[in-house]
Amino acid sequence: MSNSNLFLYIGKPIKNEYGRIVGKVASFGLTPGGKFDAVFVEFGDGQFTKQPIESLRFIGAEVTFISKIKSQANILCDQIPLIWRKDQALKDLSDKKRIAPELY
């Protein structure tokens, strides 16, 4: 999904994981580089909150809040390949004696 397509979700209802409508998408927050990093949510009582973009799932025309633990698990899963590559690079440096074993 391209970044510009997220703007099509403004005004769409947001459901929780059980299918109940809890609010709607009011706006998006962007980094200076143009990456989406937050969603402004308007709840039924008129309150607005800023939520991290990772706490929402955008599939088709539906927007769903995902639990904090699932959101953190998804972030960790995205980081695992990088962590593995860093570990391999440090192991290679240690095997070649370019860094001290204590540092590894």
C-alpha cells in the first residue's frame, strides 16, 4: 500500500478486534521525511487521541485497532532479521579476531 492511499481512510470507522466500532480516522501524522507515524482517532464521545500507526491495521476498506501486545510482536518480528544479521557480523568479526571475545 502506498503512503498516499492512507489518506483515503480519513473518515472511515475504526473497529476493535471484536468488530465493534470504536471511532473513526480523523487525520494522520507524518514525519518530516513524509513517513506515516501516527493516526488521529476521533472516538464516539468526541475525544481525539493520537495513536501510533502500528496500532492500526488497514486491510481493504476496514481499519482495525490491534492490541498493544500484537503491535509490539509485529515490530519485533520486523526487527528479527536485522538483529540476526548484526549477530552474524559480530560473530564473523570475533572469529577473525578483529574484536575481542569479551566485546562479542
